[in-house]
Amino acid sequence: QLVESGGGLVQAGGSLRLSCAASGSIFSISAMGWYRQAPGKQREMVATITSGDTSNYADSVKGRFTISRDNAKNTVYLQMNSLKPEDTAVYYCNAEVTQVDYSGVDFWGKGTLVTVSS
């Protein structure tokens, strides 16, 4: 399972750091990422990172958000700086997991709400 933390209310221009820890019968984790869904909109990719630390960002967050991971802790982070009201959304963690029985599972967290006030 994936458990996210770190969401909350922040003023525009502020910062938040999201964390997502994976647990369970994990053999390995390939890609991890953060996605978000604003009210009335479809879920969109925010940032992803491979096991080799190659990262990819949505154009809307480049230069403001940084994704990182700690493979020893099966944890992915999202440092969000210079937040804007349009960043308001529920943020979901995703992980592509190979379990100990070598089956592949695409896990999603339950989401954490980020609200940016103007």
C-alpha cells in the first residue's frame, strides 16, 4: 500500500513537501510518481521518477517542484515551492511495484489535499 502525507493549506508563494511511503510484499519498485486532480478536472501527471533517478515534470510545475526518492525507504517525495492557487488539488502517489512473488502491481495512494490560497 501507499500512504501519503504532507498536504495542507498554504498561501500562494509558500512551500509544502509531500511524502509517500510504500509498504507490503515489495521486491522492487520501478517508477514512482505524483499525480493530481483538481475539482472538475481529470487527473494529470505532476512528476515521475525512475529507479535510476531520472525525473520528468509537467510543464506547469517545472522549476517549482522537485521529485526525489529514497529507495531504501521505498519513499517518494515532492517538494513544492512557489505554490500557486492553480496547484490546488488532491495529490496522488503512484508506484509500479514488483511484489515478492514477481507479480507486477500499479499501486495508488488515497490522496492528500493541497490547498493554495491567494
